Amino acid sequence: MARLAVDATVTNVDVPFAVNFTHRLRHTRDVAGEDFDVLADVLAGELESPGAATRTPSKVLLWYDKSLTGFSSDSGCFVARLHARLRDCVGLDLRGDPHAIVGGEACKNSESELRALLDLINDHDLDRRSYIIVAGGGAVLDVAGYVAAIAHRGIRLVRLPSTTLAQGDSGVGVKNAINYFGKKNWIGSFAVPWAVINDATILDTLPDRDFRSGFTEAVKVALLKDADLFATLRQHAEAIAARDSRWCHEVIARSCRLHLDHITLGGDPFESLEARPLDFGHWSAHKLEPMTKYRLRHGEAVGIGVALDTLYSSAALGFPDELALEVCRVLHRIGTPLWCDALGEPDRVLRGLEEFRQHLGGRLTITMLRGVGDMINVHAIDEDIMKQCILRLRGIASEWGHGAAS
């Protein structure tokens, strides 16, 4: 056999390539009831072979946020209803009972839940063409997503976000992680979910505190990308706080689509670039959460971080001051706190800048604002000005009589 001649002097080969993904987003009123077919459609079984007339049943596990257990609508318990529909669905091989995951940062703060979920995958013989359905808030989606990403190098994950925060933001994201070394999301992966279903009924599970704080991410993305959405938030903030379904679901859908478009339309989904605009307000939020031992909700921390960085943008970068105050008013009127006692340790809070830089890699890059929809990336923060903004935020929160978060 003739041997292919090789030029030994050629040692460097760079081959750029792209991988195609499909991001499936669905909106339903009651996925455990009248809209179950939407879920069944994304769980279509695989053909045994090309041209085969039958389908191999898809193995499915159902995991859920423990907080959903106590929720019952007029039709009954959400988890029980969904489990019954999956069990009776032709073409699915539902494995085991639904598995409850303790919600909030607790499920991300140790490896115990991670290992328990990996054991379930192994015990039920799931493979790369199987499905994990997880219903829950952002923390539950994070740990379940990380497990699905690393088992067999990837099992198909269907997310049913159960919070306003997750439905409007992280549910459609491609990031999965657990906390480590006392730091947010230190161990994790990038993985595109098989499908995301934003269900209206599941949001009835939320207490008011969690429902309202979830809209801080909508305020964030509106400031970055959509002046019309910010105008809607300004006009209907009280209706959102009162859980008016018309405006709540419209804002969630618009926020979700802006996040999805950023991810799928050239927005650096795997964060290979310096800037991470969707993390506006997050450098301090990620520091405040562990400082409060995660008593501070993520949405509340983001709201405080957005208010703080908007005030800094006004003080240092020309963002209109009255508009900065209006951002604080919108957050206040939605019903999320503007102050957290941990901000009383500004030097400790400011260490979050270096932790944020390490998380990104390379030089510090923080997205700030010159106007609504007018972003600017800065590579240094004037700490004296930031401390002044912290003091100003404290005064605003005190003047408006908004209760401080823990």
C-alpha cells in the first residue's frame, strides 16, 4: 500500500469549526395537564434504525424542587400530576419515583446532592439518548444541569423552571454549576438543554418574596437591551408586585427571549470573550450571597447589584442621574429590597471584583451603562466612588422605607 507523503516541517494545524445546537423553548399554561403534549413532543423516542417502524421507548427520570411538593392547584399536586402523565405516556420508559431536591443554594453547597443524582442515573441505566426532566428554581436547575452534563458526557435535559427568576433568565441559559471553596458556581460546565418549558401554572407555587425578586433579571436585561421593556416595567411595576398575570407573563416572556437571543445570536454563549454583559450587577451579587450565608435570594442580590452599578454608572460614566434613581424606584415598586446589611462591609464586598475577575479569567471586565441600551465595558472600578454609591444606596433605601434584606 502506498504511504501518504507527510511534510515533517508542517506541525501547526488550526481548524476552526462550529457545532450546531437547537435550543427548544416552549410556553405552556399547564404542562402537567392540558398542555402535556408539548412536553411529550420534545421527548420523542429514537428510531431503532433508519426506516424502522417502531420506536425504542426513551428512558426518563423526573426530578423536582422539594418546594413543589406542597403546591396543589385545583387539579391537584403538580409533581403527582406530571408523574402520572409521564407514566401513562406511550413511548416513554419512566424510571423510578420522582426524586426531590432541596431547593435554594443548599443543593449547590456540597457534593452530596451531586453524588445522589449521579447514583440515580447509574442505578436506572440512563444513557445519552435518555432524558432527565427537572422542575425547579435556578439552583435546582444548576445542580441537575451539571449532573446531566457530566454523566456519559451529556444526557438530554428538559428544564421546567418553577420561579420567575429562572423562567425569565437562567432557565434558558447554558451554564450549570455547584458552589465550591465558598464561591458561587466554581465547579461547572456549559451545556445546552434539550428543551426549556416555561409553564404558567407552576409559578403559583411561589411565595411573594420569590415571585417579586425574580423580576430583577428582567430589569437588568431591559437596561442592557430593550428600552421598551424598561418602559413596561416602569409603567406596570405595581401590577407585577401584585402578581397581575397579564403583565407578569408578558415581562417574563420578553425577558426570556432577550436572554435566549443573546445566547443563540452571536452573544458568546460559552463566555470565551472578556465581556459578560448579562452579568451586569452580578459582581457584587455573587459576593453578597455567600456573605449572607445565602439568606439573601439570588434575585434580591441581583436587584441590589443592578441598583449599585446603575448608581456607579451615573457617578462615573455619564448615565443620567434621574434615570439611575428611576431604576431604583422600579426595583422598589416591584417589591425587592435595595439594601442588605452585608453592604455595611464595603471593603469585603469590593473583594468580589477580584473573585469576579478570576471567574472570568484575564483582566477585570465589568459591563456598565451610559444609557438604556448603551453598554460600556470597563476594566477598573474606582473603589472610592463605588463606596460613595453604596452609601447613597443606603440613603435611598432608608428614605423610601424599604425593608432591608438579610
